[in-house]
Amino acid sequence: MTSEDGKDEYSQNLVLHKLVHYQQRFSWDCGVACVMMLLEQEQRLYFLQNFSAICQEEGFNQSTWTIDLCYLLKRFGIEHTMYTTMLGVNEDYKKHSYYDRISDLVSGHFFLELITRHHTRTKI
């Protein structure tokens, strides 16, 4: 369906952002580097100057999960939607101690407020 200006419904809702490329610095920070690209220059400089402290405050040191990135985005005021195929925690991982932190994040107040959209995968 197209509008009067000739744009289809999808492109009417499309917002293009001019991003500054930021290359990951470590083997584990690819998601963090993506968050860096979304930050304003002042925020990015602040994050870089306080990188270790922020990683420690957020609870991840050298391992990030998608939920960690959501919390980082919230910390810097970036509205976002998290799409997931699994609501809650994966019971297969629950027995591992490293997953306790993730389980706590998922049950946290912010996560409960975070808009999530649950989609099931279809088998082809």
C-alpha cells in the first residue's frame, strides 16, 4: 500500500540514522561496539573513558548477553524494542552458575517494563 507521497507503508515508518563506525576492541565486545555506534559522541566518549567501571556496574565483564545490551541502551536513554524467541530464561542454562546473573536481569524491574515481542520460529 502506498501513500499520497508515493512511499509504501514500511518506508513511512523507516528512520535512517547516521552512525559513526566503531570497531570492537576485544573478542567479546561486538554487541557493546554496536551500542557505541548508536551513542552520541559525548556519550561515546564518556563510555570509553569509563568503560571498565560501566562494564562492572552493569555486571558483565568480558561476556555480554542480549539483555546486557538492552540495559546499556536504557542506561544511555536509547529507546529500543527487544525481539526474542524465548520469554524468560532458558531452563537448559539455568543449572550453570554463570546464568544466575542473566536470570536476575530477566526478573528485574527494567526487564518487566521493557517491551518484548515474542515470535515463534516456523519450521520450513
